[in-house]
Amino acid sequence: MRGMLLGVSAVIFIAAAAGNPRPPQGASEPSQAAQPPVGRGGGGAPPPALPTPRLPDGTVNLGRVPGEKGAWRVPYITNMGMRLVGSDGQPLPELRQAQAAGRAAGPGGAAGGDGTGRGGAKAEPWIPWMPWSAAVYDYNSRNNSKYDPEGYCLPPGGPRLMATPYPMEIIQLPESRRIIMIFEGATHIWREIYMDGRPHPDGEALNPTYLGHSVGRWEGDTLVIDVVGFNENSWLDYFGHPHTDKLHVVERFSRPNKNTLRYEATVNDPGAYTRPFTIAWDVPWEPNGELQEYICQENNQFLYRLVDDFGQPIFGPRRQPGELPTGAGAR
């Protein structure tokens, strides 16, 4: 009963910032078993790997080399449940076995015991579910992610920033001891990582936000970012893995060569999962890439015609009994 109530509460809460079943911001949906990077400059063989660029002080340069163009071509990863890795950085053995057997959850896959081609929590037994988080995930699976917040132009939050298929830049500012990440997609947002050794705010000072509060440090050539203070208005991915405001993410960025950014994130949310888990993937460099203006929210009148499972507007005031939708009853 507790799981059901929490699941329903989470769905109603998410409905206030709901999404739709289409992939975010017009992207097409690839197979979960092999998802190639997607971006405006995609296609063709990657250029030969060049050495890792560095800043004048010897620190790894995670962005452009002076005088050149370039951006990171973030891949479209719809289901992070298929990206779990072990301590060796390799996919979990049980995940590989599921993929080999054709049981991996994905659009049109054999795992769809719910009639959608998506198998829900049972198709991902390697995820350390709690009853309520499994119930919410099953709900999102059955309705094909109808209430995905990012589908309504809300920020992706959490590690999903690194799984939304639009270019991204990393700008290092060692003189001010901070790093800025700028994303063309994901509602054209940016994040700031403090590198000055400050702690996270405590108590009421830690205001929950979509992207959380990020502090970073270097461990050799790896940038490690510790993030807390997330609100509950986002999902971990398009498939609808939920999280709570207890979410704690530790990200690791490395650049083994000029053309590759290795991304790894350990997700620890004791409110939704019984133990931490780690996800990882590579992000390719697009040497001629540049960010363009992309405004997802502009003139999005469709939002005001959306209703939840109870027939109430997702955006705008709730209807009173007997009141017709705006536009002479059109829906």
C-alpha cells in the first residue's frame, strides 16, 4: 500500500511538470542495445584520435583548443538502465546476457510484457528498485513516458544532461576556480561547477534545483564532480527511472584523447533505490561543431491543451465541475 501511494503521489507530482511520449526536442528514438551518438553533425567515420589537449598549467583541457571550433556531441540515451557498469567500467554481466538473449527493454523489444514493447522494472532486475520506484517506472513504461518533464521543455536534471542529443561545451576558468558547461539542448541551459574547495550548503541553504549544487576537484586527469540538492521535478532518463530529492550524483569526466570524453556517474538515491549504481558512456568530439540558439519553450501553445489521467489541465488552473476546456470544448 505504501508503495502504491508513493507511486501515485509521485505520478501526480510529476504531472505538474509533465512530458509526452515522444523523444525530447524532436529526436528520433534509437535501439537501446546499440545507441550511436546523435547530433546535428552526425554521420561518417570519426576522425583519427589525437592526443589529449591540455591547458598551459598541464591540466586536461575538456573544451576547445584555442583557434579551433568544436563541441561535444552528446548521445541520445533513452534508458540508463541499460548503461550500468561494474567496478571495472564494463557493462554488468547480467545486462550483457539480457542483451544477448534479446530481453533488453527497448522500443519494440521482446521484453514488453506490458503491451508497449517496454518491460518495466521486471525487465531490469539489476536495478536496485524499491517497491514504489518500480511501480512508478512500470507506470511510465505502460504509458510510453507520457509525462516526461523534459518532453515539456523542462530541464532534464541529474545525469540526463549528458544524455540529451544536442551539442555541449565545457569552458574551464582556472583563474576564477570554476568550470561552466553550456548545453544547446535540454532547454538551452548551463551549469556551474565550483572548483574552489567550498562545501555544499547545509540545511535550508541547500535550495533544491533541477541541476543541483556542483563542486568539483581533479583526481589526476579526471574531473570529479559531486552534486546534491536536486528537486524531484525531473526523471533520470526518457524511459522514466524516478528519483527523489535525496539524489546524490558523483560524476567523473576524462578525456583519453582529443576525440573522446568518457562520462561516468554514480547514482546514489536512498529514497528510490536500495544501493548506488554506476552508469557510463563515451561522448564524441565534433571538430566543426558550434552551439546554436534553440528555444524549446517558444510559443508552445500545445502545453495548454494537455490534460492528466484525471482530465485536469497539466498547465494552468484546474477546471471546475462542468467547465469545458478552453476553445469550445476542443481537446
